[in-house]
Amino acid sequence: MTITKPGIVDGMTDAEYHGDPVEYGSISSSGARTLLKSPALYQWERTHRVEKTTYDVGHAVHAAVLGVGADVVLLDFETYRTKAAQEAKADVYADGKTPMLTKDYAPVVAMSEAVLAYPPARALLEKPGKSEQSLFAPDPETGVWLRARIDRLPDQDSGQSVAIDLKTSVSADPSEFAKSAAEYGYDIQSEWYKHSLRLTRGDDADFLFIVVEKTAPYLVSVIELDAEFAAIGRQRMRRSIDTFKTCRDANEWPGYEPIVHLVDPPRWLAYQEDMVL
């Protein structure tokens, strides 16, 4: 499938989406976040996509809760240390599916059940709509094509919708999630998805995160980033799109500035050593 017009695509596989089906190329939210770290890193990851085992639990929970996504294939090995286990895992990845050790699947079921038993999350997920929706549209300011893959997109209702992203996390505590949002650029993701929805179907959408913890008792929370977070996200989103255009047009993807960098100690270390001036 080749994307040449703005719109929302249902049923696109993970491989098609991550392979970038836009005719002249596009950038995703995750790519934008990497780009802000280093254009060179972004360019390398774009051409060297590698499946990471750390994502498998998240993929499995998504499939269980949303009912779509990469099929989970259970592998009856104790670990992935043996050659047979590694080859079996590689074969599953090659088929576009998610490998998982049989012994590790029980927590996936427990996380999924916890999400569906949490009233605010269940109410959002039960709204009429579709899961794993792929959005494609050019950014009006730069002409750069954007793509987004929204976990759950309710049907359009009076011009207002609430898009959902499901995340597995060490902690679903809202205050802890705020730190994760800043570190991993979830503010960019939130604004990216809202921007993409405005461009594809005109929604002035809200965006919420459903967060479930990876360990028992698998606590769940539903979180929205506030107005200040949103403003920061819009600013960082715009900077990433502009940077992408500059790098693409020049076909130059620089790494860190080639100078000697002088760095300060982090504030926590200075406080710990009683060295704050």
C-alpha cells in the first residue's frame, strides 16, 4: 500500500506502518522524539529497524485489550538463551508476530484484565470506534508528511473525540507518569496525535493515556497532560518537524556538535554532596 492522500487507514499492519507507506516519506511521533535527540540517530534507526524484546509485553497487552495488533506466539522455552529459542523467536518476528515465553504470558492476561476492570478505562474503550488506526497527512506549515498510529479512536461525535494510547509502565502513579512523560516525550506524542486528527478529520480531540503497571497488583490509571504540558509538547513537535525538513532537504543528518562539551553535575548530585552554590 502506498499513501498519496491524507486520511485514516484501518487494518494496516505494523510492518506496513513502520515501513513508511507514504510515497515521498513521512515522520512519526516516535521518530520525531528520536530526531530531537540526534538527527544522526534518527536516520540510523529509520534504516536499521530492529525488534526489541522489551516491547513484546506492551505489544501482547495491546493485542489482548484492543483485540488487534501483532498476534502473540507462545514459545515453550525456559529462557531465550538457547540457540533453538533464539531461532524460534527470530522466526516469529520474521512473520510479523510477537514472540513470548509461555511462562511470561500470565502477567499479560492479568494486566489486560486489570485495564478492562478499571471503570474509567473500560468506559473509554467501550465507546464505538476502532483500534490501531493509522493517520497520514502533510503538515500545512512545512509540507512534511506526518503519520500517527492511534491505539483506540472512537467514532467521530459532534466534532469531538477522545483518542487513547495504552501504555504498560513500571508505575501508573500519575506523579511518576509525569516524569516519564517528560523523559520519553509523551507530550510530543499527545500533541502529534491531536494535530494529525485535526488534519485528517477535523477533530479538536482530547488525548488520554491508559497506563497499567507491569507487576502485581497491576494498578491502572487514566491520565491527561495539562495545558502547560500541551504547550511544551506543541513547541517540541514544531521543532522536530522543522528539523526533519531541514535535514531532509539538505540530506544531512548531524550527530552531536563536534566540540568539547563542558557539562554541569545534575542538581540531585550537587544536593547529595552538599555542593550547591
